[in-house]
Amino acid sequence: MRKSKNKHRPVIIVVLILVIFVVACGGYYFYELTPISDGSKTIDFAIQEGESYDNVLNNLEKKGLIRSARIASLYSKIHTQESYYAGDYEINNGMNTGAVLQYISNVKNTNKEQIKITVPEGKWAKEIAAMIAAKYPKYSTEEILKKWNDISYIKKLAKDYSFLDVDTLNNSNYKVKLEGYLFPDTYALNKDMTIDEITRVFLDRFQDVYETYKSDIENSGYSLQQILTLASIVQFESATKSDMKKIAGVFYNRLDDNMKLQSSVTVCYALYDDFKDAQDCEVNTDVDSPYNTYEHNGLPIGPILNPGEDAIDAVLHPTKSDYLYFVADINGDGKVYYSKTLEEHEKKMEELGLNLDNQ
């Protein structure tokens, strides 16, 4: 019996060592997340445009705002909290690591002297240019759009942003060559930035999203420009994330069946300067434009707005179905109804009191 007890003793010792080790590691991890000081001081901290997240964490450690950049990086991965905004911050040195990381992920905490621009999903490039011009009176909307349509400038950008295909974008039929690449988000910009610097802030953000979906795009059978084009239509047509995936699936079915997409939102963009409201898109489906999917098969020649991540994700991961038609109850709650045949679709439109002329 004594020998039997002795045989188990090494196992018990190993288990105890492991427990002690785990507890020690856990204690170390949580200690490294604690505040570095008593909160009696506010420290100025700057994050530059394009700065890497690892560099931000290293600078936080150097500034005495977090104990360990390495532990902060691990915490960020565990909590999927790796977002931040460029800008100047005033950070209290009594905040724990989690609170500091949360603080720099909120653009409202940047220095109020910076210029903040919030671009919602689905804005046209000319609307974004107008938003920038409103914040930077020294630049006009026309000046910004001219820059975004300058192919020589696009070529310079393409050296730093591999997702910009100069051959594709060198098309005189495009309304704005960078349409689709000006990623919607909230941006904190410096007051003295040039149009080039502002543009690169948008493209840097797009680069982040592009890297997330790069392999999906490469495996989709479509070019990035085509993915963005379809995503822009889906963004305009959809109100919810689930409808985005379903509507994307409908459009793929129509493309596979060699049917025209017949999306009225492409007519809106085809009208462009003549577009006033949604009704214009419904009654001008014969407008002569390579963007008009009532007149031309397949996708329009380019994006019709700047889609958000949900729309891009929907186009890359659509909901598969047999539906070929959809219609939204624009006179009611906006619910989207899907149909497999034209007869079903027309019947649903009649029920909703919608115009059948363009179907």
C-alpha cells in the first residue's frame, strides 16, 4: 500500500506545479492590466495616421499609460478590441489597460481641435467631397472630385494601394474613379491636411477591410471592382443586414440566368446631377447610361456609391435561394418580399399598391 501511494505522488506534484503555474500566469496577466498609477495626472498621447496598432501599444507603454504592450496586445485579441483613431488624446494615468484601449477606440475622445467627419454607408463620392469641403473651406467640392478623377493621381495612389487597378479605373465613363473605395466611417482629421492626405485616410481604412476579405474576393470569380459594384447596389437596395445577403443572392441568380438586374438604384446614379428623389429612378428606366441595369445586361460599369462592410460581406457570402425577384413595401414598414416567378412578383406588387410599369 505504501508503494501504491508513492507511485501517485509524482503525478500529484506535477498537477500542483501546473496549478501553481497557471495561477501565477493568471495573476501576472491580470496584474499587468491594472492601472499604472493613481490617476493624479493626465498625459498627452498622440496617434498618427497610418500608425500600426502594435506601435500604438508600444507608445502607450513608453508613455506610462499601460504596463505592458505585449499583455495589452493579448487582451485586445481576446476581447476583439483592436480599433483606434488617429488623433491627440488626454489620458488619465489611473485607467486600467482595458479602459485605455476603449478610450482610444472612441473618436469622440480625440482633441476637439481636430476635424471629425462621419461618412454613413451608401454616400456618393460627390456627397463625401461636399462633406470634406464643408469642413475644409479652402477646398471646393469640385477641386476634390477633380483629384479623385485624375488618372495620374490614381497611378500615384496605386503604388501604395495594390487594390487600385489603374487599367480598370482609367475609364472616362466613370462618374468618379474612386467611387466605392472611400470607406464609410468616422474620421478624425488634422486641420492642415491636404486633399491627398485626406484621401489616403479613407483608403487606409478601406485597406483594412480589403485585407479582411482579400481571400474571399480572390476566390469569388469576380474582380474587386465588380464586388464593390454589386455591394454598392445591395447597399442602396437593403435596409437590414439579413436582407443584404438575400438580395445579393437574388442578383447572383439573375446574373447566372443572364437576366438584367433591373435595379432602380442604378438609375438613380445614371441620372446623377439630374437625380432629385427616388421617384425619378422609377420613371427614368430608359436613361442612356452604362450604369443603367434596365438597359444593359450584367453589372453596371462601376460602383454607384461607397458601400459599408456589411454590404461587402453580403456579396461575398450571399444567402442562396431560388428567388429571382424582390420588392420592398415602401408604403408600409419597408419589409422586403421575395418571389421565384414574375407572376408571384407582380401579384405581390399589386398587393402592396406599387407600380408595375417597370417590371
